[in-house]
Amino acid sequence: MTYLQSGHGALFYRTQQEYLDCLLPFIRDALTADQVVLVAVPRPNLAVLAEGLGESTVNVTMTDIAEVGRNPSRILGGAEQLR
């Protein structure tokens, strides 16, 4: 079952590999569809995702959720600026 099929707004994972197995295809599919991609996750996960995405990272806006999540309007505002 994929993240989108689960119908949940949260991703529960036990290992870093489970995290990558779910998010990397999701992000790559969005990039393939020429969609704007904003990734807002805890700082330690930014490096893991960037490594997994390789050269595709240049097409993804990545931010630490601990910084932007303090004020939820910053998340929405940041997403709007990407359009």
C-alpha cells in the first residue's frame, strides 16, 4: 500500500528505508509530472531525502519543518510562492 492509498495525513515508519521507500517515489512522481515540490520535514530527514534524490534535489525546495512549522501560515505561504 502506498502513502496515498493509505488515506492518512501522516506517515508512520519504523526504519529510514521505509521512510525513503514511501517518500522518494512520491517526490519523483511529482517531479515527473512537472509539479512544484516542497518538502518540509525534520532537519535530519532532509539530508537523507537529498541523498536519495541525488541530482533531482535541485528541483525540490526543502525546508526544516521545525523552523517553518512554528507558524503554519509560513508553510502555506511558502507553498504559494512556489507556484
